[in-house]
Amino acid sequence: MTRRSWWAAALLALACAGLAGCNRSEAAPREGELAWARRTADMVQAALAADRAVYAEDILQRLTMVQKIQVVDPESGEARPLEGREDWKSEHGKLPLPAQVLRMGAERVLMSESGLSYVLLSPWPINKQNRARTAEETRGLDRVVGSRKPHYGTEVLDGKTYFVAIYPDVAVSEACVTCHNQHRDSPRRDFKVDDVMGGLVIRFPL
Amino acid sequence: MRRAVIAALWLSATAGSSIYLATSLRGGDRTLYLPGDTTSGHHQIEDKCEICHEPGSGLREEACTGCHAEELAAADDSHPPQKFLDPRNAALLHRIDARRCVTCHVEHRPGLTGEMGVTQPADFCRTCHQDIAEERPSHRGLPFSGCQAAGCHNYHDNRALRETFLSERLSEPTLRPRATVPQVDREVRYRGLRKAPLGRGQEDAPPGASSEESIAAWAASSHARAGVNCTDCHGGSPVAAAGDAAARPWTDRPGQEGCRGCHGDEVRDFGRGKHGMREAAGLDPMSPDRARLAMNPAADHRELSCTSCHGAHDFDTRRAAVEACLGCHADRHSLAYIGSPHHERWQLEQSGRFWAGSGVSCATCHMPRVRRVDTDRPGVAVLHNQNDALRPVETMVRPVCLPCHGVELSLAALADRALVDRNFRGKPTARAEAIEMLRRLEAAEEEAR
């Protein structure tokens, strides 16, 4: 082999390695990896759903609707009912809504840089930032609302491949339905208990 | 020969300027190196570059949060960075990286800097909320440059602008009957610190360390009434337990350390405002000649510390609330205070003709009484960061205006710059846009029902 051929071969090898590196993030995930991802997402969803139910039923509903706790306002001295409110952080004696607790947890998880992210989205969101934004979110939300079954897929965001799982978000209590039906910014006001109100999107990189 | 002279002159000039520049960088006047004027919120500390910059490696992102994270959390920040960490926001972040403070607050760019040190164009909300008119028909046709300018929204602090908050207060009167500002919980906050009252002759300053005048002022002060003796602030007590502040060696000017033991919250907050941020950053104290607001020239070289407003021994909070401010501040708003409706009520309260808490001093608005829960001395206290309620101005509504006024008048008055300059003599010339829009919305909803 001549010296020139050695150089050509080395350059070719380098180019191939570079191309392989560039394409790596967009390479199709293997079936085994997808099966693992599905199981992982299902476990995360189970934990989130359980925590959310505990907060909604055992904390918020128990304190506000069963025990009907009253809180004394330090400025006026008046007793006011403890309640869940969107602006709970800037008001005295208020509690966050279950969806806000989920979002606050999601933000803390994002700050931990573990790679996991989750968000509640809906075709009828009160906050319009919570509607589907990516193609996979749009497709998945349509499916879970129609089928009431989880949707699994992958998508590439900013050059990185993510596994995306979307689970139906069902109205489990009258409180969910009443709040969404009465909220000024709600685009849909005929929800009933057991309706699918949106989807929980769980996403992590592959 | 001529060449040699020119070369020598050139060499001397180069060496001289190099020495001057190097000396400046190592502790002299570093403002020489500023790439542009610093914003009004940071110019006080501009000669200590390393507060924000890592030597040799640029800006430290945590420099912003180091000073502002706590106030942003207290403001229930509407756009915290963590909101944008979700990968689904990747496309938006390419347009505006909302995770970083410096995306919107670039320092040293006076030509680009607007209100609140923002260096984005006034219509930057458009980047993410371009379809707002579809969601809210009430916003159709409104320019994006007006989101904040009209007084309806703030990027970070919307505590006084949220719909639910405003909606519950639409029927509030302009002035509440028997309007009273919150009273400081002195008894509650200083419980456990108070001792038996002291009087003249019981002072424990070492011989020769005090004067007749200082002892007389102390004996008439709230400190003497609370049993606080000379050594509690100045140190030098022969009987104090080791580790106790009074056991430190006597010092004539104890500075903030003398106050911190009992007034830690106040000292900390003072260091977060424009009055105390220089000293808190390890620089010499702020003085009025460094200020950008109009100041009384006679006060130019006063140094700002606890005693500049409170006095060294009498600790007269009434003087600290008005005379101390007007001794330095000479801008239109400050000068218009004397004779204003707020000042009239202050005089009526001080003369005993009106009830306690009915008067409004400079401090009532700029150092509001807030309920502290984040401290080991909880209760209503005076917030000693006099800039906290001004960032942005709507922040003032809840702690300052609402105890006496309805939300509608409060928002309209704060948005009227000319009225602010006149120190609220007269009425706002325009109604608050946020309130007007909410009223229209509620009327339309009522009609639809």
C-alpha cells in the first residue's frame, strides 16, 4: 500500500466515524430498548398517579371538604375556609390544586437533570401553554382521548431522540369537573366525571 | 536625536498608561473598564466586577440568582427558569432562551435598556404568546408592546395583577373608612429579648466612652425602655457570657454588627436595597453623591448605615420615616411630599389628632410593614429593603396601598407618572386598564348568562 493510499484510508475511516457519530442520536431505537422504555414509563405513571390521588383525596379533599378547616386571616382576623386555589402561593391559607402539585414536582424533576420530564396536556387546556406542541403530542393526545388507552412513541427534539408515553387523564371527582367547567379560561365546559380531560405526557431520552 | 526623544516619550507614555491601567484593575477606579453604563440597579456595585464576573471567564449566571432568587420566589415568579427546562420547549428556546436571566437583562447596554433593566424589545411577549388574541378575544388588536406598559402584566411578579385577585376587589372603595397601616409587632417579635427598663445612671459604657448627649438620647430611647444597655451594641461588657455580642471588645462605632444581634432581618434586608448593597458587597458604604436620583448636595458625602436614618442613640423611628429621607432625597416626588395628602395625615397622627397608623410617611410606602414568616422573629416588621416594593411598581399595591385604598385607585395612581411626581396630590387622570378590561369581561359574561 502506498503512502497516499494509507492517507486516503485513514481519512475515509475518520469520515465514516464522524457520520456514524452524527447519526447516532437519530438512529432508530431497538425493540428491546422500546420495551424497556414502555415499562419504565408505566412505572413512572403509576407513581405519579398514586401521588396525585393521595394529594387530591387524602389531603386537599379531606382538609377542605371533609374537615372543612377554617384559617384565620392574620390581617383581618376573620376565619376563612381553607381551599385549593390557583394563586395559592400569594394568598394566605390556600392550597395548590392537584394539577399544580404535579407541575411543581415536574419542575423539580427537570432541575435535577435526570432526563425525565412529564406534563399534563389537554386538547381543552385552561392554560393554553398546556396544549399539544409537538407532532407526537398531538397524535398521542388524539388517541388517548378517543381510546382511553396509553399511547407510546418516539420523537426527535433538538437533535435528541425521546421516548414519549401519553396516558389518559380521567376526571376522577366532581371537583375536577366543576373547576374545569366553571373556569373562565376553560374552552370546554361540559365535562362529566369519568371523561378523559387530557393526557399525562412522560418523556425521557433514549 | 529627535528619533530617540520620540521613542523615549512613546516608551514612557506606554509604561505610564500600563501602570495606571494595571493599578486601576487591581483595586483602583475600575469604572475605567466598564464597557458601558451600568443599569440603575447595579451601578452602586459596578466597581467590584467580581460580584457578577468570574475573573477571566465572563459572567456567572448564579450571580443574578445569588441576589435575586429569594425575591423572585417570594413574588411567585410567573416565568421561573425551570418552566422552560422541558425538552418540548426546545423550539421556543431557540427564539428566546428564557432559562437565562441575561437573555433579557444584558448589563452595560444603556441604549437598549428599558424599565426594570430589560434589554429585549418592548413587544417580546409576542415570541411565545403570539396567538393570545385567539385565546382571549378581549386582547384582539392590542399591541404586544402594551402587555407590561399598560400595567396589566409583568414578566415575573403578577401578585397584584392576577384576575382572581382583582376580581375579588373590584368593588373596593377609593379610601377605606378609618384607613390604618399595619402596626409593627414589636412585642411579639422581640419577646425574649426585652429586659427590665433602664434609665439614666444605669448605663454601662466604660468611663470616658460616652457623652452627656449620647446618654440623654439613649435614656429616652426605645432601647433603654427595652433594657438594652450600651455594651449590648458596643461590646465591652465585663459580665456578659462568652460568645454574647456584649462580650466583644468595646468599639465606639459598632456599625451593622451592633444591630444584627436583635435586628438581623432588618440588617439583611438593608443590604439588599440600594442603600445597603455596597456595604453588603464588601465595598465602602453608599453615599448620596453616588446616586442617580436628584439628591440634596449638602448630603453628598453622608455614609448610609443604620444610624444615618435612626440616629446613633435616640433611634427615633419617626425621624427615620420622613426627615431622614428628605435630608438626602431631592427628586420631584420626594420634594412634593411635604404638604401632600399623605403628609397631612402623617402630621395629624404625629400631633395625636388622628389615630395610630393613620399617617403615611415616606417609609410607610417605601419600607412597608410586611408579615414575616421566613424568620425566627415572625410577625409584622418594617421591610428595610426600600427597593423591594418598587420592582416593579405594582409590587407596591398589596403591602402598601391596599391597607388604605381600593385596588382600582391603587393601580391607576401608580400608573400615572405625573401624579407620582406630585406625590399623589389629586386624582389619576386615567383608569387602570387591567381593571377596565376585567369589568368589560365580567359584564359580557353576565350578559351571556
